[in-house]
Amino acid sequence: MYNVLIFCVLVLFAGCAVHPPQSAYNMQGGQKAFEEEDAYILYALMAQQQEQHLAAAGLYELLYEQAHKEEYKREALQSYHNARDYKVLLERSRHYAQSEPHDSVARRYEVIALLALDRLEEAKVAALALLERERTREAYLLASEVYLKLEHYDTAVKYLERAYLIDYDEVALDQMAVVLYLNLGRQADAIAYLESHSRIYGCSKVICSRLAGFYSQQNNIEGMLSTYLRLYDVERNPAVGDAIVKIYGYQKNYPRLMEFLERYTLNDSLLLQLYTGQKEYAKASLLAQKLYEQSGDPLYLGQSAIFEYESAQKEQRDAELLQGVVRKLKKVVTALPSPLYLNYLGYLLIDHDLAVEEGMGYVRRALEPEPESPFYLDSLAWGHYRLGECAKAQTLMKRVVELMGESDPEVALHLKAIDQCLKTNKGSKE
């Protein structure tokens, strides 16, 4: 069988490798064991590349017979494994194990083949015999796999723990945690093992993903959050970042959410909303300016201008600040004539006596699409008041009160000022 496979491969690849390379392809380097070694290695590698695993296995066995190099035997057995030909894998691994009693590699593949063939009692005997010869992580893992299939979970955990303790391998730990959690109902122990490892050796994707999954099953929000935060430090996975944002949002822990978004620059649009909601106007202004510079969207420029104004105390709203804010807003309404920005610009020009009539022009433009907006009517009334036209201002304010009442502090302030104006005959200018 093997000679036929080898012949077919040689014929198949002969045109590709008439002249073997001068440098040796043998896997250990050094001198070739026989003249055709390079060529056979090339054919074997090409067969593997083409996923012709049985052909590759035959070639590696031929190489092993000729060169007696351990890596050829390993590659042959692995190729049978890749081909899922477990009967042949079992036959060949036992052949090598019998002819070479100290061959641990062959004995490992024997266990693998027996497991795949569901010959579990034989696999158990072979696995325990392997453990008698070597106390390696691989041997313990194979033994644990046998006992898992036999549903002897306590014994499987014992071997997984021994595999883990050899070099603190996270794959062994992950398997152990799953068995503890799902098969033995020892959820607290599973989590304790994972937490201990992550605190000592760091929060890898394997360990902390498993830990987060366990916490999720228990609906342990704080545990999930703590794990995701550590995991995000290791790997900037957007899905993990989104999970952290959702948890903070669910908790309504906006200060911590802002800290997280500030640290990692994960979602500036959301951060801007949070700054606005928390009235962190100085930060909001700077962030909106940054977003404007990145995107060119005038919406952000308008937000930056408004937040810059709102963040300043009254005594800080000097001529320089006002000029800067007005300049930004004029640029915004040129590109984006939104009623919101038109009214805000107009009201600033009116309220600070910068250009009252010009400001009223912006407010009237805001009223065109929204003629019944009480906020825009209030701004226009305040413009008339600034011009001394208090009767007109009062007429507009009556409509404002009809629409929204007198509870708004600024509306109440304007009503009082306009009433006083009328009482002192400042409306005579009309």
C-alpha cells in the first residue's frame, strides 16, 4: 500500500522536482542520511500542502526507515492523524511502541487513536502506562481526556490539575475549570482557580473570556465588569469594550464610564453625550472641537461653541470669549442653518448688546420653520426689550406664557424686566 502511494506521489510531483535542491531539506540539518533524502522530504512537504495526508505519511515512514530520525516518525504518525485514519494510526503507533519500548511519541498516538476509535478501556490502560513512563503535561492531558470520555470527572480534574501545575498552562486550566463548573457543579472552585491564575499570571484571552462567561451565567455584573476591564487592558477587542460600556450604562455609573472612554478613546461621540448630560461643558467643548477637526462636521463646531460659552462663568464671558463663540456660530449657520444654532447666535448678540438687530434677524430665521417655538419667541421678545420696544416684547411674552407657562427661570426674569419697562414708560419709543 505505502509503495503504491509513494509511487503515485513521485509521479504526481516529478515535474515539479526533477532536480532536488543542493541544500539539505532534512529536518535536523547536517549531512543527508541517504542520497534521495532531500527529494523525499520535498515530496512529503508537497503532499502535506496538498492535504494528501496518507501519501505524506507513507513518505515520512520511508524516510524514517532510511534515516532513523525521530522527526520523520512523528510526522508520519501526525499525518495519519490528520487523515483521520485512526485504525492505521493505531497499528503503526503500536508497531513503533513494540519495536522501540522507550518511544513515548508512539505511545501518545496510541492513546489518541484508541480515544478516536472509542476503545476507552484500552485507552485508559495505554494512558496510565504512558504516565508510568513520563510525567509530562501531554501525558496528563491525554489521561484526563480518557477519564472525561469515561465520565469519571473527579479523576479527570486530578490529571488536569497536575498538567496545569507543571508549567501553569492556561489550556489545561481552562479545561479543568469547565469540568469543575459544568460537570461537577463546583462553580466557586472553577472561578477561584481562574481568578487566582489571572491575578498572578495576567488576564489572557483564554482565561478571562472563560471567567467572564461564568460570571455572565451567574448574572454577576461586578464580576463581569472586573474581568472585562482586565481583558480589555490585554486586548483592545471592540466587543469587550462595548460590553464594558453597556455594563456601566446599565449601572448608570456615568463617572466611571467617562473615565473608561477617556482612557481608551473608545467612543468620542458617546463621551460627548456623557459630558453634556453631566454638564461637563468645558470638556465637552474641547471634545466637540476635536471631533469637528477630525470630521469637518459643522454640528460639532456648533456644539463646541455653545459648550465653550456655557462652561464659562458670567464674569469670564469677556469680549474675547464672546467674539470667539460668535465667530464659530456664524460659521456654523452658514453651513448648517439649524434653528437651534440660529437662535443661540441671535440670543447671544441680543443679550450681550453686541448687535441686537442682527441678532433678531437670526432669531427670525429660526422662527421660520418653527414659528410656535416658545424659546425662539422669548429670544425675539428680548430683542424688542433691548431696543426699548417693550409693548411688542410683552405681546410676544404673552404667547410664550401660553405655550410653556412661567416656570422657566429665564422666562420669569424676562417677564419681570419687560413689566418693569412698561411701568417706567420705556415703551414710549414705540
